[in-house]
Amino acid sequence: MKKKITIAALATSMLVYLLSSCYQNKEDILALPRVSFRNEVVPIVTAGPCGCHNTSVTVRAVLFSDQRTNTIFYDAILARRGAFADWVNGGTHPGGGAIDFSPSEKNIIKKWIAQGEPYDDGAGCTVSGNLTYTNDIVPIYNTSCKGATCHGGIAAPIDYAKFVAKKDVLLTILNSGGNTGHPGGALSLTTCTVNKMKAWIAQGQPQ
């Protein structure tokens, strides 16, 4: 009888050990899917309660998209991450008014912010071919750098000559994803923007 009890105890101990070992083996545990910035967050802020940020008409609000050209300003959306965090965690629309996300939209944005870096999916464009300042960098500057509270407003405008002269500063900004190097503070840059500007610099910054 004692022998049977001993064998049963050993078997139970072995089973517990094996189960605990499997549980602690992180390679066997599938990571929870991340909230997609481009597929889940961007559709929320380019529609519904953010309508004034998605218009072809000149407005006071920062534009998230332009209906005329079907262009989405990903950098501008990323840059408002802090405002979104305040809003969905008990705050209100930064511009005032009875504007709000739905509970499900708030939940998506909360999860996106809580999961941390990288906030951008790291996709969105394919960088290939010859890049030029006029065709590729100016559009980025106009949508991500230029504005009343940025360059061309309270900060000095940047032209081709300054981009070339400040190449080292620009590379520091790009290599950190916008976190360091920018004299005006941290920036929120998408992977697409970073890769495109770095490719342009690598090609010799053609005009």
C-alpha cells in the first residue's frame, strides 16, 4: 500500500513539475497580438469624432488626413499620442465640444498606448528608386515639420540648404526615431518617414 502511495506521489510531483516547466517556457507561450497602428488606430482618428482633422478645408485643427489627395499624415497622428492618452483615460476632446470616441474605440487606443514602443507598425511605404528633395522630402516637411507651432511658424523654416547643412543633426534625429537630437524636443516619426529620409541622405541628398 505504501509503495502505491509513494509511486502516486512521485507521479503527481512529476506531473506538477512538467506542467510548471511548460508554463515557464516562454517560447511555448504565444505573445498576445499587438494593436495595429495603421489597421486599427488610424481608421478611428481619420473618421468619426476626428472629422475636423480630416478635411480638405484649411482649419485650425492639425490635419490627420487630406481628402483631396487621399493622404494620411501618420506622423501627425503619432505626435498626438499623449493627447489621445489623456482623452481616453477620463479626459475630453482637446478642442472642446461634445466630441468623444466610442467605448470600443477608447479600448483600442488604450491598448495601443499601453503596449509601448514601437507605436508604429513599421510599414506603410516601400522605399526604392532615386529620391529627391522636391518629390520626396518636401511632402514630409509640409505634413510633419511645418505648422504654426513648428517650422515656418514659431520656429524658423527649413529649406534644402538647411537640410544639407544640418545633415548630422538630421541623422541623429532619424537614428533615434525622433526621440533625441531635435532642438525643439522629441518628435514622433513613423518608420516610413525615417527610412525614406535616411535613404535620401544615403543617396547624397539630391535636390
